Amino acid sequence: MKPEKQKIKDYAKDLFLQVDENGNKKYSLRDICEKILQKFHKSIDPKTILNWSNKENWINIYEKTKQAGIEQSKEDFHKKENQLIDAKANDIAEIYKGRKQLSELARKHLSARLTGQKIKINGQDVNISMRDNELLKLLQDSENTILNLNDKSIGENKNTNFNIVISKKEDIDSMQKLLDRE
């Protein structure tokens, strides 16, 4: 078992090295002396604590610990930043994929209408009752969004949010079947 003086010294060192939430020293030399008095019922002069800290280089230990904490904070920040970037990239990929599917769907329907053919999914005819100009707008909007994503300027273009209203239940089902197939 350690002699009482060494226990007091170790306790003082522990208090000396503690930091608050802002990275500053948590306890002054006087605070440390008061804590020692409370715990060990021994009165220690703040100069004694200062001498111990100088002799055993507690300041250097404190600075190294503080620097390690700063480095860890930087690492944590960069990790969180990369997670946010990855999440944003996934969101953009989903938008890209959805717009690509809508573009292909509109292109297939326009092509089928121009050639008089029918679109089949799983052997069933699919007929979307959108007007040609609505399909052209869907195609154009989807292609513009894809181009904006490719240019990495999605946030800069004010026309990247497009709303397409499909009101008939069978049209919604047909569109969903086409999207599911892709």
C-alpha cells in the first residue's frame, strides 16, 4: 500500500490534470488544496502542489493530454463530416436513380406512342393516360435534373424540384410497375 504522502500527491496530480468541458484546467492550486483537506484531512500549501507539478512535469503531461484531446476532436469532426458527405451522396444517388427511371419510362411511353406499340410488363399491357406534353415535360425535367446532378449543381439550379401529378389509380399502378421493373 502507498504511503499517505504518495496518495496525496497522486490525488493532487489527478486533480491537476482534469479539464472542464472547454478544455481548461478544472481546478486551481487552491481548489486542489481544499479537496486534499476534505479527503485526507491534511493541509497542503498551494506552493507545494506547484513544486510537485514542476518537479514531475505535470504541465507537460497536461499539455500532451490536451493536445491529444484536440486531435481526437478533430478526428471525430472529420468522421462526422464524412458521414454527412456520404449521406448526401446517397441522397443524390437516389435522386439520380429515380430521375433516370422516370426519364426512361417517359422515353419508352413516347416512343411506344409514336410507333403505335404497347408497353408490356410481365406480359400485361401498360397504358399511362398522361398526355404527350406531360410525358415530354417529365422527360425534360428528369433529364435536366440528371444533368444538374452530373454538373454537381443541384443546389444552384432553382428548377430542380418538379412535381408530377398522376391522378388515375391505374396510371399510378402502371407507373409503379414500370419503376419496380427497372
